Amino acid sequence: MRCKALKLSKEEFIFLYKKMLEIRRFEEKIVELYALGKIPGVAHPYIGEEAVAVGVCSALKNDDYILSNHRGHGHSIAKGVPSKYILAELLGKETGVCRGIGGSMHSTYLETGVLFSTAIVGGNIPIGTGVGLAISIKKADNVVVCFFGDGAANTGAFHEGINLAALWKLPVIFVCENNAYAVSTHVSKATSAKNIADRGIAYNIPGKIVDGMDVLAVRQAALEAVERARKKEGPTLLECKTYRYKGHGMYDIGLTYRTKGEIEEWIKKCCIIRLREKMLNENIATDTELNEVDKAVEAIVEDAIKFADESNFPSWELMTKRLYV
């Protein structure tokens, strides 16, 4: 099944560009703040992968759900979570999405359908199946997207979760963000299948390979998967071939297992520059208009920093209420 490609309006093009740029600028800022010692714990930058989060989430409704992983800031922003609440969480402030006690890897924001983010690799996959089952039982029209990396595709949770979702034809879209590395291990050294999407055959569901550096391609594939799910035809496995420009985490520069040349080649495929050039070349938007978008994004991020800085840390009472012996 293939749904008809929808022609985007100028406003929709600009929305995709603005949202990807917001994620990029946000992530660049948290890299800076981490280096200054302002972010406690661990955080994993999403720089380079923005087209996946924005392409997928732009195909969803506000009341559709997503489940994220340890590299989840981009997913949350793409699903409509205000940047300031995510940054406040990263700084451990009470105005954060988890009131400052969840940290980078546990984003939750029910207002826009961000159900849960987990640091456990593959741990969100069976939860996604559970959410899909709940939607099915309620006979609702919602769908749930589960984001995970190539490393998670080699866990038992991946196979068990997708098998049940396929068996029961649940409205789940499984999105594998294949950025080629599970921490420092290249996918070719850990995965026997040439493409993770090929595993869809084993569960009798569509497995599609998508250029994860092209937001329009990701969006189209997501629209098709969402349409299939809403029609009660079951899940889809999308493998988005993408790349993280930074290391696995803030503590990792990513050069001990990758070459500068490899990174530079992927940077040439930048999803943001790619969309900007398309809009300029096809006269969808002018350079002046896009520069205004750039300024608006800078203002959003600066506002987020100010908001987070001025917010209070969680009270002792709040913190002790959520600690158990």
C-alpha cells in the first residue's frame, strides 16, 4: 500500500525547516552547557539526525503517541514539547518535563503525546506494543511511534515486541534510527542482516529503508506507515539511515572509532542545508525569509536558556517524595 504523496505548502516547508533547526540549535547549546558543567548526569546529542524526528512527527496528530530513548531531546521537540521545559529538565530544574528529577533520558510530556523515554536500549519497544494494544482495545484512532537505534534492533525486546505487534495488527510504527554505531560498534560488526528493515519479512510486516537525511522522504514514509496503522492493517518497520555528527554521549568526541573523513562526508548530507537549498532552488522561500526563521529559532533557544537558568531546583519535599527505600 502506498498513500498519495501530499504536496506541501510553503508554510509546511518552513515548519519542517524551523523545527529541524530548533533541534540543531538546542542540541548545540546543550553540548556547550555540558562542557561548562551545567548539565548533571549524561546526555546524548541528536545533531545530524533531525530529519528523522521531524519527518516522522510531522506525520502525526497531537494526540498520537511517541516513545523515545536515551537520545530523545529531538523527538520531544519534534512532537511539540517546548524547548524550555526540556532544557530545564536537563539542568535539573523543577520546571522541567519531569520536574528536574528525570534528567536527559526520561522525557515525558503527555500534553503532546510524549509518553516515555528510556535509557534502556530496546526497552521502549515492548512498551510501544503495549500502547498499541491499549489503543486497539479502546478502538481508538491513535497510533504510537517507537524510536530506537540500530543497537536496539539486536535485543530480544525488538523481536518480541514487533512479533506481538504484527501478530495482533497493532497501530505501531517502529522507527529504527540507524546512525551506523551502537556506542562505538559499527552496525556491520554487530548485525548480520544487510538492512534492519529486512527483518520486517520475518514478521510479515512492511520493512522500509528511508534516507534519514531527507526530511521529506522520512515524512512520506511515515505518512504511509501511519495510514496503514489507522486502517488497522498493523505495524510498519522503518529503517532511517542517518548519522550522528557528535560522539555517542557528551563525554565522547567520536573520533576513536570513526575517521574525520567519514564524519565530513555525512556532514555534507546535512538535512537542514538540504531542505534550505531545495526551498531556495525551487523558489519556495527566499533567503531573507529563511534568515528570519533562523533568528526566530535563536530567540527560542535563548528564551529556553533564560527560563531554565531562572527556574528553581526541586524542593527537598518533592525529591524525598519520589525516593523509596
